[in-house]
Amino acid sequence: MPLACIMIHCKPGTPPEVLKTVLGMGGIKRGFEVLGAFDVVAECEFKSLEKLGMTVYSIARINGVVSTETLIETLL
Amino acid sequence: MVQICMLINAEKVSVFDVVKKLEKMPSVREVFPTFGRFDVVAFCEVEKREEVGTLVKAVSAIEGVLKTETMVEL
């Protein structure tokens, strides 16, 4: 199954809670808090672009999430 | 273990080779090419935080790698 890297920018103080919610979602293989341009990074395995879109949309609606950036695996 | 997400910019003609070389590195758990601001994404794991610098140097030394952005687990 293809992979995607979802990078999440959060309001101050909310990353731990956001991470906990993200890790509880289907398709999320790993996730962790980071410093820098983003606050949480997650690796997602998805069956279809629609499913990935729904996952990213769900993440974007978590309380504390400001924005997301998703890098999708492409076939070379 | 410390988890790392590396975002890599590579010469467009070298992306496939860079991915192949990264796949052989023991610390790399998942690697895939992508479009957008970056060309390759690599999820890695190292034993200790002190090894992050060594890993970044090794990845930066791969022929075709132009720039890396590294996000280390808190």
C-alpha cells in the first residue's frame, strides 16, 4: 500500500493531545512530536486517495491543529 | 529508539538512485519518493540522539542529494 507523510502544525501546548488522537486513527503506522517547522509528523498507509483525503481532513479538524502538509508516495 | 523524519531534495534525475541507496541504510525504516516541496521522504530510527548527526551526514553524502530537512522526535 502507498505511504504518505503528514506534517501537522499545532497551536502551542496541543501537540501531545493531537498526537494521541492521530495515533488512534486507522492507517497511521507511526507518529511523533518534533521541533521545527512542524509539531507532529505521522506516517500513513492508505488504500486510496479518497481514504487518505478523509484521514487528512479528520486530522485537520482535531482541536489544536492549525495546518497540515501531506507528502504522498509517488511511483517512479 | 529515536524516530526521525527526513525530507530530502534531490536532483530530479537521481531520485530513484537516492531512494535505492536509502533503502539499504540500516537506520532507514521507510523511504518513498514524493512530489511537492520535497523529493524523498525517509522515516528512520537511531538508538541514541547522538547518532542523528551521523545519519544526516551519511544521507547528505549520497550522490544526488541536494538538501535535507530533519525532524527529530521530541
